Amino acid sequence: MSDPAPADPAPGSAFARNIPLYYLFQFVRGFHFWLPIWFLFLQSQHGLSYVQIGLMEVLFGIATILAEVPTGAIADRFGRRVALGFGALGFAGATVLFALLNFPALIVGHLFMSITRTLMSGSDDALLFDSLRQLRKTDEYERHAGRASALATASLLAATILAGPLVSVLDFRTVIIISAVGMGLAGLIALSLREPPRRESDISGDGDQHSSPRSGTAVVNEIRIGLRIALRTPQVLWAILFGGILLATLDLPEFFIQPFVRSHGVDPSLDLAQGLTYSSLMLPSFVGLMAGAILAAPLAARLGERWSLPAVFIAGLLVFIPLLLVDHLGLVASLALLATATAAVHPLAGGYINRRIPSDQRATVLSIFSLCTAVMITIVIGSASALVDAFDFRAGFTLAFALLAVGGLILYTTWRRAHLRQSPLQTSA
């Protein structure tokens, strides 16, 4: 189905600048120097156990769960550009708090990171899709989403290369604070984006452009309608759940990569040589993330919507197997392949969902996707952390594999039936 024409086709080209600005936003926000070292920071500087760190992630997940859909509704109500900008600026402030506060007060910064992150999740995808819709190029969504994600991963990759050596020369706190600079700049870039129309009436030219509710109940109404869309559109609902279980389980080994590497005698805080070695071992996973983001669009084009996510599911199961059998530093190669699979899931599932939901509640529905993923991640990380503390890394990996195999198969089967039963495109293809 072709894209519906904007109400006034001429201004559509004005949204073309959103695409390179969106790329720039994703690239700048990707300089997370804290990400390759945060687990070691909590262990080394605060002496936390796997269970304690897992509990922090559970709290992070709960905050995400509580904030995800309301912040998505705020983005639909007040603008995705505003949500992205203030989300990034807030995340920058939260990063500084995380670095400077001592445990348990640093949990405040960690929770603030969660809440501000939810302002950006869903809003970025929605703004990109609706910008492409104004340009009548929604069929290019996976390509642009994948490229933008690859750029974010490229900057994260650069941050990873530098993080280990920087920790050895400076310290954990300083390196984490440096991350706030990039995120703050990303917030300013987001505020320079042009807000595309968010209402179907604005896009089609039918109805009053100012007909959306202006009362204090508007955000609650956005949530209610978004939930109704997700629950009453079976192929969207089951795609959300299937994508969520893939993201929650495939990404679990990556959660433990930092202590896994240090358990094999590599500690970036010891000296520069150790820092360089540590960064080189972190690197393959981030290369995998970039590769997965780039490969998502070709995979969707070659296999189609029906088979691309199942292909990632099967590949993930196969790559998991070595993690269950051995405990060796060489497993960073398997972790890199899992990262590739994880990175491909978001643009594939996002493209599928975007084509089946209206623009009015796009960010809200996408936030429901993030919400379901956060619930699953919270459960998986909390359970796996307890197993790793009690036994070893393979115990945690085995749990994730079992959930992927059983839960993934059930959700895939249900999603496939819904996909075959429903009409392929609904309100916003």
C-alpha cells in the first residue's frame, strides 16, 4: 500500500533535513564512555555483588516499566522532538549523578537515567517514521533506522576503544562524567529537529488540525488509545511480545561481559596495557551491534516481514550453545554474534509494528513495545544475577537460553498465526 499523501505535499521536503539530523543525534548520543565500564565501576568502587547489581537493574527496569508508556504518551501529546531533547539533557544530568553519588544514593542517578531514557525510547522511532511518511518513503524505514543505529554503535565503539585506557589514566568517575557531554549535545541537536505532523487528520488533510484534546486528561487518553490499539491488533501485540523476548534473552550475556572478561584476569584499572586489552575484548560485541543494525534492512528485504525475525531467533539459539558448554575468554566471539542478532531485532520489529499503527499514538504504542521488553529484561536479569552469584556465568546463560527456546517458540507460533489471519497493513502503511 502506498503512503498516504501529506495534507500539503510541498512542505514535505522541509522534513528531509530531519533525516541527517536524526543520524547526527544518534551518532552523538552513542558516546557512552560509561557503558563499557559501569559494571566494573559498581564492583570496584562500591564493592557490589552480582545480586546487588542485578537488584539495581531490577529497580531500573521497574522505573522503566512505570515511566515507559506515560512518557510515550507525553511524546505523542507534546511532541517527539521535545521528548528527545529533554530526555537527552535529563540523561546527561543523571549520568553525572550516577558518577558522583555514593551507594546507595547513586541508585537515584540510576533511576533518573531510566526515566529520562524512556522519554527517548519510541520517540526517536516515531519521529523518524513520521518524517519519512511526510516524504512518502516509509518503505525506507528499516534502512534509515538501521543506519542510524549503526552510527550510534560506531560512536559507542569509539567510546569503547577509549574507555579502558581512559580508566587506567584517569578514573572511573571522570570517564563516566565525560559521557554526559555527548548526551547533552545530543539533546540540543534533538531540539533543532522539525516536528512532523502527529495526527492522522493533519497528515491526510481531513478534519480539524487542532481537534486533539487540550485538557489535562490528554496524556491519559493517549495511553488508553495506545493500549487499545496494541491489544486489539493481534499481529502488533504478538510482534511486541516476540520481539521483547528476543531482546531480553539475546542481550543477557552482554550484561555480564564486563565481569566475565575480568574473571579471566583482564582489569582496565590496573595499568594502560590492561586497559587496552580490556577495550579490545569489549570491541567485538560493539562491532556486532553495528553489524546487526546495518544488516537488518537487507535481511527484511530478502526474507520479508514473515521470516526475518524468526531467522534471528534461530540464529540466536545456535550462537547460544557454546556459552552453555565452556567457560573461556574466546567466548567473546559468541557474545559478538549475539550482539549482532540483538541489534537486528529492534529495526525489524519496529518496522513491522510501525506499519500497523496510526501516527496519533505511534510513540505510545512503540513505548508499549519498550515496556514489554523492559518487563522481560527485568525478570531475566534479576533471575540470572542470582544464578551467577550462586553458581557461575553458565548458569545465567542457561536460563536465558531456556527462556529464549521455550518462550520464543510459543510467541513466534502465536505471532505467525496472527500475522497470517490479519490484513497485512492497517491504518498507516
